[in-house]
Amino acid sequence: MADYREAPLASRPKTLDPAEYFNLSQDKRRSETERATLRAQLKRQYQMQLNNPHRKELIEDPALTRWVYARANPYNHFRPTKKTTLLGGLFGVLPLFVLYFVLKTDRDRKEEQIKAGTYDRRFHLSS
């Protein structure tokens, strides 16, 4: 830890803060240990079910089931934020207005040239 230098454009992660890392209370250490053992037990149980050679039933992973449901129903889980609003405007609405403006100004320019008699309206089979 003594050799760790701060990055110039990033703050130090909370997990590397010496006050948080070294001065943990006994309750916090015990709760982290309990969570780690519970995670290890669940992982071992899942691995035992997955690698059982006599398995006939389907193993359901609740986290995977929730993820698949959220992917299948994206609009039920959509939250409008500043970022999604900006991206929706940039990629959904703005191109329509730009396309309308370009086509409208081109058509108006051609109409003005036709009215003034300066537009070349020869018949072309190609282009």
C-alpha cells in the first residue's frame, strides 16, 4: 500500500482508503466474513447441482431469470434520465428535423430556380 500513488485525474477508490481498509470494526469484519461464507455456500450448492451427473431437472438461477425477464421487457424497467433523454433526442428526433430541413430547403431552392427560369430541366435517362 505504501507504493500506491494517486492517479492525476481519478480519486482513490474507497476500498483503497487506508482509514477504511485497516481500521475496520469487529462487527464490520464479522458481517463481511458472514456474507463471504454465505456466498461461498450458495456458489458451492449451485456448482454441486450443475455438475450432478444424475440430474434430470432444470436448474434455475434466480438472478439469471430476473436478467432474462428484464431483457425481454425493457420498457417496464426503463427509467428516463438525463442521459437517456439526450440520447433519444440526438438519435431519434434530431435526425428527423435535419432531414426535413435539408429536403425542404433543396426543394425551395429548385422551385425558386424554376420560377426564375435558371434551372436546367433537361430530360436525363440516368441521374
